[in-house]
Amino acid sequence: MTILSSGPTTSLVPAAPVAPVEPAGETVSFTVDGIETEVPKGTLVIRAAEQLGIQIPRFCDHPLLAPAGACRQCLVEVWAPGRDGKLAKMPKPQASCTLEATPGMQVKTQHTSPEADKAQHGVMELLLINHPLDCPVCDKGGECPLQNQAMSNGRASTRFVDVKRTFPKPIAISTQILLDRERCILCQRCTRFSEEIAGDVFIDLQKRGANQQIGTFDTSVLGFVGDAPLGASAEDTSGRPFASYFSGNTVQICPVGALTSAAYRFRSRPFDLVSTPGVAEHDAQGSAIRIDHRRGVVLRRLAGEDPTVNQEWITDKDRFAFTWQSAPDRITTPLVRNAAGELEPASWVEALDVAAAGLQAAQQPDDPRDTAVGVAVLPGGRLTLEDAYAYGKFARVALGTNDVDGRARPHSAEEEAFLGHHVAGRTLDVTFADLDRAPAVLLVGLEAEEEAGIAFLRLRDAVVHRKVRVLSVAALASRGLERLSGTLLPAAPGTEAEVLDGIGTDPSLAATAELLGSAGALVLVGERLAGVPGGFSAAVRLAQRTGARLAWVPRRVGERSAVEAGLLPSLLPGGRPVADSAARVDLAAAWGIDHVPSETGRSTSEILAAAHAGLLGGLVVGGLELADLPDPALAREALDRVPFLVSLEVRQSEVTDRADVVLPVAPPTEKSGTFVTWEGRPRPFPQALSSHAMADHRVLDRLADALGVELGLQTLEAVHAELDQLGGWDGARVGAPDVPASEPPVVAPGSAVLATWHLLLDGGRLQSGEQFLAGTAKRPVARISAGTAAAVGVQDGAGLSVSTDAGTLTLPAVVTEMPDHVVWLPTNAAGAGVRDALHVDAGAVVRLAPGPRTVEARS
Amino acid sequence: MADQRKPVRKPTAQKPAAQKPAQGKAVAPRPRTGEVGAVEPEGYTSLIEPRGAVSEFLAPVGGFGVTLSNMFRPTVTEQYPSEKVPAKPRYHGRHQLNRYADGLEKCIGCELCAWACPADAIYVEGADNTPDNQRSPGERYGSVYQINYLRCIFCGLCIEACPTRALTMTNEYELAGPTRAGMIWEKQDLLAPLRSGMLQAPHPMVEGTTDTDYYRGEVTGATPAQVAWVKEHRPDDPTLPGGAGLDAANVPGETAAEMARTVAAATKQGAR
């Protein structure tokens, strides 16, 4: 695959086009240190100096935050033409980070002006008066702007002889973020970030003069609703216990060591870390990250800089949840189940031989009457493009089947048709940049903050700066939607299709229809819409009706690469339909085989149902959590029953516990590859740690080899060459889905329709081993309307039992403004997985009852 | 003398006869003035006064006098390892991780020694002090400390870098071992022995003090509160009053003990 240079028509996942250079508007010409420069009107002097390569010390200035002029470190001498046109010196040095360049201005920095230099030295001396000399223990020591600029623009020795001001330290703002107030230089980068970018203000300036400090809010501030973090935390400005998904960014932009993270505190010093660029594996946003490791151990991850994707921000999950890759339950050698029924370590050759023999036996059983015939592949949703492609090719070439489905979550045939029709092969159709430019964005089945953190930040930026209107079809207005100043189009679960069809026809939704009709409007649908019959069909119809562009924003990192690589039973790589014989011939020619299986395969649910019924001979399973599947109990039984199970896993899991052969594969830090964002943007990343672990595509190549089939996917280069050769598909596409909306379920008294979505931080497997991060997760609650609460007889804050025939979940009830007869639960909160406990998903009818009194009252 | 010569010398090619090649050498020697126009060096004049006639006569046997006179001087040969002479006080020997007077470690795990080390011989990892595991004053202590004596060049830059004077050098120079791994000293090998009045870490800081008070030397020994804490948490600690005593507490680390055995054996073998 050509990641860097290819035309969009030939490559499976083409490279991102170069952003068009915006025509320059009015310009201003002025001089810095005697160098004439021309910059767009409104450019700050400090930015213009940066472009000329002139260094001006600064702390509060950050290109992505509004100018503050808080630290006063960037003082420069300024001469500007007065009213009479004569050049006159401004009486005092000016802060260059708040000063816009004006025509004819002459700026003299510390390099040419003794006055500016003296002023900067003075500011630095004042900043250092109360700054403790604890650089040897400070996490920032070695990469500290204050340390560096005190050396470059400060006095060599101190004249301060008094006692420094100290504070008790550190304050735990949350379980993850710690604040050492005495190190703070009051630059307000953190407060400005949380106000301007994330929108969850949790700290602010307090007191005045020498006592001024960044502080958290007093616990006596009362009255919060909802989202409380699991762990102990301070309260934010609105009195809610602070639970932010973006708080780690404040640690990174703090120019001193005032904000530190509990996970990295005292673990290392910057000078013994080795940094590798990477791409976050927790969502389909493709955030650029920096992986810092020492002696083969990843110690921290930082946000990388990529203006087209994540700018300089990442979610806390991307930043802190990396310990899963080196968890104690990592599988390091192949495992084979022995005669006694126990998994025991084996050599690669032995394990591959056993796996190949088992798969061959599953395809052609000795006993012709055996009903358990055939092998299916469930690759899981966290794959790189290369690995996804290898799973698809393995299934179709080595196993001769289209029974491969990368969707490890609730799914539907309608969704499959939608993905084949609208998503596959249409890369970079809607991008992050379009979020900025759109006049209105409609979110359907998508909770941006929880499921698409970077898209949320980009949207919020667009809302704040460009007045973008955000609309959401959901059961309730979450705090994330509130922070987007969004409009809720309330829809009980299962009725989303009805609401979408109502836009343009229903007079009460006329304003929405008008917004979506304006040029550039977007409709973003989430993966949850698969659970709504007719949802995707309605979304496609809506897009056609209004002219708004439609994009699919899945949650997991591997969802888009699975679609592009053809990990769907009816879809081949590049959007080629299985049903299209021309597409099959094209692919067979590229793969050098006689024919590609023509029969449409089975979906994840159908595969598991077949295995459960004893109609499947073998399964090859990738990184898949059974609890994520629509019915985990059925999946467990299915895997217990399937005669032969091969698992490719990083860590011990429920699948490996049931597997006959376990083949260890490399986690993202130990392999290179390409993640694909929801936009279809390829995000290649290098290998961070040296390792003997093999990526999935190498393992599958060797497994196919043991089966006597040559896949030719041994190296990343080979996969890329093959993807390049294969290219995209310009033939007929899968037809658009057209499924009628189902009738809303009848709700009996004492029951309600279940609404649910994933929270960013929950009981997910990739967050295990990170207790500081787990403490910042939102406290799981059940949300019901006041009417429903009264009908059930539950007080706000009391326990609410939600049950089905399969089981019961009891969570504290929170009365929320939302439709009656609907109950919202977090999908996979730690210890309270909805699918695991109730065996149902959004749209199902569940019973409500007052819970036991032992449920902890909300704190 | 310089003025007797020609002030400027042309390249030798113009005066081929002026300089003959030295005997046995194929190449003509460089002219004494290496650079064109360089100032002529002054001629050498000995400062030693010329000898008298008697000295000149005895000169051939004068050398024996040196030998004879040394035969009556005290010998400087050291009978190492039979007799071990102490090194000079500022000799750069192996390192030691010091303790404060109450037994807390001075090392804060800041890694500045590792950063300063030109031979990359030091490896440090820091960790949090917790109320249950307070090993040094303040928030941070060194949880892993390794010095590789196969790499160390004993330059002492590490001890200069140490902000708490935790790392100093002893006069110990006998560093030998049969294995490479045995030359990597761990924290327990490097920690200074406990002295009287010290309590083995971990234990809380002296009540009401900060790490700055420790650094200033205002802590002079373990307090009753610290003793009580250790009594509660480690009743068998040998450094407690009435405990097994310092000898029981100061058990050298494995690597240090192995090296001590090696050195003792080598000493025995080499001693007469």
C-alpha cells in the first residue's frame, strides 16, 4: 500500500490529500530585530518572530490557546508609528504574545535590545522567587521550559534570600492528575485548556497577589448532577466532582512541573527515555502519540502533533491506558492443549502444525456424517489494515470461506449493506477538517465525547469559534452534548429511524431539516445504529433528501480497516462485493488463485449460532472479547462447543482459555502497521519496542504455510506491495440498505426500553492495570426520567434494579431529563456490563424495580 | 643569534646545496624555521654551570653513587596484598549511598548521577515514598540503584552531580569478581552501613520536619516516634533499641558479599 504517494483511484486506502493553502488575506509588514517580514494581519509578534527563527522566551503562550499575557516573560521593546507617522517607542516593554503586528512596527527582542533583555531577566527573577528548587525530584526536570529559559534568559545566581512560599503538596485533582501549587507560575495554560478546548473547567485561579494560586473548588460547593468519577477527586467549577477525559493534556502543556500524572510521577527522567512516534489504539480517531520507553518498558505516552487529526490533544485513555500491552497475562509462547486438557507451552513449529492439522480436520472431517464442518474467522475489531487484510485473505484463500466478520459488537445485515454501499472504498470523503467547516452536524447513535474523543474536541472548537450547530438523535442530552451547545432530538432507543425519517417531513423538525440542507452539513452515524432496525436506511435516505454528507464514525480502531480490507461476509477488500463476479475475478487474479468463494459468508452472530448448534468445525479468533458480543453467554457456549479453536491473542482471555491452540501476537507497540481512522485516513506507525512477537499477518502467513497455502504476507512490505497492486474498486457497489423502521416495542408498566452506550473509560480490557486512570472513569449510574422514577418508586440517588430474564444490574438512579419509559445504562462499566449481565442491548425492554438499599448513595 | 642569520629564508628548492639530507634518511630535514617568515627561535643556553675538572674526572662512576645512596634509604615497595596501605583520603574508590542520621536514605532517585556518568555505568529508577514505605525524606526515593564497575572509570562526576550528597566515594579499591554480573552493584550493596542511633528504613520522617531540614543537618538521630513506628511495623528490626544490633542489620548485599569473598581469597593467595 502506498501510504505516502498514490492517487486516490488506485490505492485501497489512499494517502491524505495535501490540504489546500488558504489564500492570504491582508498582510502587514514590520520588522523584528531589524529583519523585515510580512505576515497576515492579526498575527501576533511572537508568532512572526518564531517564523523568522527568533527565539523569545515564553510560558503562557500556546498556539492553540487564546493569548493571555499572563506570565510576562515575552517582553520586547516596541517602536510603532504614532499619529503623526513618526516612529515612537512604547514607554514600557510589551508582551509579544498578546501584541498584534501593525504596519511599520519595529520590534526589538532581547537579542538586540538591552531593555527587553533586562525586562525578561527581571520577570524571570520574579517567577523564580517562589519556585522551589526541587528540580532533581520534579518530573518536568530535563524537559522544563522554566528550567531551560531560566538558563537562557535568566540570571546566573539568585538574589532572593528569604523563605520561599510553600504549599502542602500535592493536591490530587483526580486520581490521575496531581497539582503541586508551589511550582506553578500562574501561566493559566491548564485553565485555558479546560475552558477553551475541553470545556470541563476543574481548576481556576484563586486568591490574589502573592497568595494567588491555581486551585480546585471547595467541597462545600453543592449540587451536581450525574457524572461522578469512580475515584476520589476534587470538584469542578460547577461543583461536580471532576471527571474529564482530556485532563492529561494539561500535564503535557504545563510549562513547569505543577501538574503531574500519578501514573508517571517519579517513574523516570526525560533524558533516559527513548521516544517513538505512534498512533493511539483506543479509538478510530488515529491520534498521533509519542511513546516514551526505557529499557523495553513503555513509561508514558504523550500527544503527538498532527494538525490534520488531533492537533496537539489526545484523550486520557490514549495517554494513560498502555499497560495492557505489557500486562502480566501476556502470552509469550504458543500454547497447545495437551491430552490432559491443559494449555502448555509449545514451539512455533509444533503449535502451527497442530493448528493446521486441526483446521484441516475441521474442513474435511473423517466422518462424512459429521455436521460440524467448515472453519470461520472472527478477527476482532482492533486490527491494523495489514492484519485485517491478512485475516481476510487467510479466510478466503487458506480456508476457502467468506465466513469472516470483523464486527465484535451488535451488528446487522442492514449495517453490512450500509458499510458496503457507503463506507468501503470511500476514504477521506468526510474528514476532521469538514467538521470545522460544516454549518451543522447531526450525530446519530454517536456520543462524540465517549466514542470519538478527538472528533468531539474538533467539534467543540468549531462550535466555539465558528458557530457550528450540533444536533444529536439520542435518548438524553449528555454532558458532552451540553458542552457542544448541542440540540437534542429526543428519540427512545429503536425510534431513531423514525426521527430521521421525520426530518424534512415533520413540521416540528423543520429547523433541523433546514440546517441539514445548508451546504456542507454532515450526518455522523455511530456503530450503535446497527442495533436500530432501519436506522442506517433512514440515515442514507436523510442524506439523499437533505444533501448532507454522511459519515460512519465507529468506536474501535480496527473497524474502518476491517471494512476496507473486506472483513465482512459480503465484502471483499476495497469495497468489492462478494456477489459481484467481476469483483471476484479481479481479486482472484490479484491473489493468483482460481476463484474466490462466491457464497456470501455468515456474520459474527450467525457464525456463533452455527458453532453453538454444532454446525461449525473450527474457529480462528483474533483479539476478541466475548463480553463485547451481543450475547456473551451464547458466545461462551459456542466457543466451548466448537470442536477446534485457534486463538491469536496478545493476552490471556476468555477465548484463549477455551482455545486448542493459542498463537501469541504482538501488541501495537511491538509491531509496525497502519491504523485507519473513521475518515479512512491511513495512520502508519513504527515499531516502538524491539520484540520477538509477531504481528497477526506474519502469524497468519505461517499458519497458512502450515496448511500448504502461500499467502505471501510475511513482511509489511509484502502486504503493502500487494495492497498497492490490488488497488481500489470502481465497479458496482453493494446496494443501499432499505430496511423499514420497526415498530417501537410495547412497554408494560414497571418496564422500560433500554438505552445504552459505551463510556470512554469503563471496564474495557485495554484499560486494565491502570488504576489511576480507572479512578477518573465516570461512576456508573442508571438514568431515568422523573416520570419513570415516580412510576417505579425510586428516589433520585437510590438503587435501581434493571433486570431481564438473564440477570439483574443494580445501579444508583439519577433522574435526568429524558423520555419516559426509557432507562439509560453505561454499556460496559467496570463490574456492570449490560450485555454480560442482561444479554440484551439498546432497544430491548427491561424490567425496573427499586434496588436494594445497600447501594451506596452518591457522594 | 637570530640577527646573524638571514631574516627571510626562501624555500629550500632555491638553495639545494645549503642543506644536505641527513645520513640514512632519504628526505631532507625540515628547515628549522617551519613557517615562512616565522620568528627564529633563540639558541639554547644551558643553565647548569660547567663542571670543574675533578667532577669531570669522576663522572663515569658517579652513577654508582646513586645506587649506593639508595641502598641506605627506607624501601618504598608495598607488600600488597600481605600489607595493605590505606589510600589517600580523597582517593576515588567505590561508591557508597549515604544515610541521614536517623537512618533514612539520602538518595532521591533523581538520576542526575546517571546523567552525569560519562561511561553510562549507573542506572537508577525512582519511586514514590508512601506513608508505609518512607525510605528517604520527601516524596521520592531511588528504588533501583545499580553501578556497573566494569564500566565505571571512577571519575567522580556522579558524586559532583548528586544534589543530596547521597552518593560519595569510599577509599575501597579492591573490586574484583569472577563474573560480569557480579560487578554490577545493587542498592543494597552500595548503601552505607547503619551506625548507632540510626533506624533501618523505611520509617516516617522525624515529625515536623521537611526534606530541607534533613538536608541542612537538623536531624541528628532517630526520634522516639520513629522508634515506636518501627516497633509497631517491624518488631524484629535489629536496629531497634534492644534489638539484635547493628552487626545483624548491616548485612552486605549479595554482590558485595561475593566480591568480598573473592577479594579475601585473592588476598590469601597473594599474601606471603
